Amino acid sequence: MSILLVEDSEGDILLVRRALEKHGLMHHLIVARNGEEAMQLLDQLGKGPIADAPDIVLLDLNLPKVDGSQILSHIRRTQAFAGTPVIILTSSDSPADRDLALALGANVYFRKPTDLHSFMELGQVVKRLLATR
């Protein structure tokens, strides 16, 4: 399984890897560390065979260069990714951010918890979402 993680925090990247491994998700993790890098990667993947599209996207909202809502809009406008599940992975607890993300087509809004145990639940969220595909 191929997972695109768009995240600028090295600590959160490590936590995501750990959560996926803890829940036994065999995966290839592609990491984009800012919004611009994510857009370039999505453009490149979108031009290739549909098999190159990630199976799921984990997307932070607060990114340098291009914000997560712009990336989510781009994902949903690109035919190659139209059905790709997107989990918003953010520290924002703002109802406006949640509403916007869901309106733009996010499948799940996962607020980054402050404790390790709760962060590890991300692996279970990914498993449940992939099981519904």
C-alpha cells in the first residue's frame, strides 16, 4: 500500500510511521514536507499510470508554502485522485477548519492528540478507512 504523508513536522512524521507499524499496516510512505513539494508530487503522480496514485493521503492543514486546504482541493479536482481517501491530520481544533476540510472532500478529520497512546490510534483510523473502499 502506498501512503502519501504531507507533513512538515519531523516528530509527527515519526509518530505516523510508528502508528502505521503498530497496527500492522504494510506500506510505502511517501513524505512531502511542505505544500509546494506536495503539489509537485501530486502533479507528477497524476500524469502517470493510475497505479502510481497513493492508496491514501494523510494531509496536514497548516503547511509552509501551500496550505492543506489548497492541496485537498487539488486532489479532488484531479481525476487520478478523485477516489483517493484523504485523512486530515492536524493540530487545529477549529470547527471552521473541520467544516472546510469536510466540505472540500476529506474523508476523516483527525486532530493530532497530545499524548502518544491517542496518536497511535491513527493506524486504526487508516485501517477502518481502507476497509470501506
